[in-house]
Amino acid sequence: MSFVTDTDYTRTPSGPSDIAWDKAVEQIIHAGRRMDQRGWVPATAGNLSVRLADGRIAVTRSGGHKGFLTRQGVIEVGLDGTSIRPEDRPSAETLLHCQIYAHFPDAGAVLHGHSVASTVLSMASTDSELYLADYEVLKVFEGQTTHETRLAVPVFPNDQDIARLSRSVDLFLNDMKAGYIIRGHGVYVWGPDMDTALARLEGLEFLLACELEQAKLRAAVQEA
């Protein structure tokens, strides 16, 4: 099942044709719309990126609504998160995307969303990890072949100092199987391509929604 189109697009007449870049931009646009339809990128929240085969990184521009992205809403940055064109302003959180690309050579797409489930669950506990166990959908994550497993999703304190936050995340990247959560903020997932990253995001968000519903049921039983 493909989550994005394979249609080739060309740059505007003012620039040279670059099919690889245009395809990356369209993947980001389609992913943004899909995430918006599910309520994972409210207002101007979230950011999405793709790393091209030649190493270029396409990422959403700061401040735009991800459900209404246009080609102008995607810009190019270097591996340090700095925009290639001085007039382009990436989100400060672009550094977290670049951290994943630097750490995982096979990472080709990174997605960050702000769902209700990830926000509420991460704020309902002070634990540094959220555990997901015995769900069939756990098999969407790399290396998982059965529902009879238990995955830990790290939860990091929210921090407006993104460089400091990235240092905290870096200590745990090697052990991450299903991405991570920033408390009261949202999730980060990635994959070798956009299709895989989207599948993992949808899988994680489904599982978090299940956990939230279970918490509601437990609370209702206790009140009964």
C-alpha cells in the first residue's frame, strides 16, 4: 500500500528541473494533508522532512499549516539545520530532524506531529517511558514480528532549548524502536522512506489512542 503518489513534478519555470526534489516536496505535501486529516498537526504545529539520495534535506518552513502546504512551504536545509537560502526560515525543531539523519544513515523521512493522545498521555505521568505491549499493530515497527512484545517509547521533558533537548535525545537513539515523545508536545518517528515513516506514525498514534481509551475505561470502572 502506497501512502504517497509517484507522480513526477518539475520546478517552477524560474528554476531548473529537479525531479528528485520535486518528488520529495510532493511527498511532504501529501503527508502533511494526511496528518492534518487525522488531527495530528493542529494550527501550525508539526514538521515533516525528507532526505534525498544526494543528501539534501527538504523540510517544512516555520509557521505554516501542514494541512495546506504548497511548494513554497518546503525549504532546503543542511545537516546542521541551517537553511540553504538565507531568506528561508526553518523551524527550530529542524535540528531534531537533522539529528536523526546524522545518527541513522538509512533514515529517509522524519515526521513530527502533535496528537491529543500523545499530548495527554505524556502529561498524565512523570515516567520517562511509555510502554506498549501485546498489540498486533506493534509489528509495524522495525524488528517486531509478533504482538507478544513490549516496546518502550521514551518520553523527554519539553524544552524550548532545542540544542539541549537534542543532547538528551541523543543518549537514547540507539535503543529506540518506535520513535519518541516530547512531553505535552508530540511524537517523532522516522523511516527509510516516507511510506514507512507514515506507516510507523499511524501505527504509533493508533497505539497511543488505544492507551488513552484504556485509561478512560479504567477511570470509568473506578468511579462506578
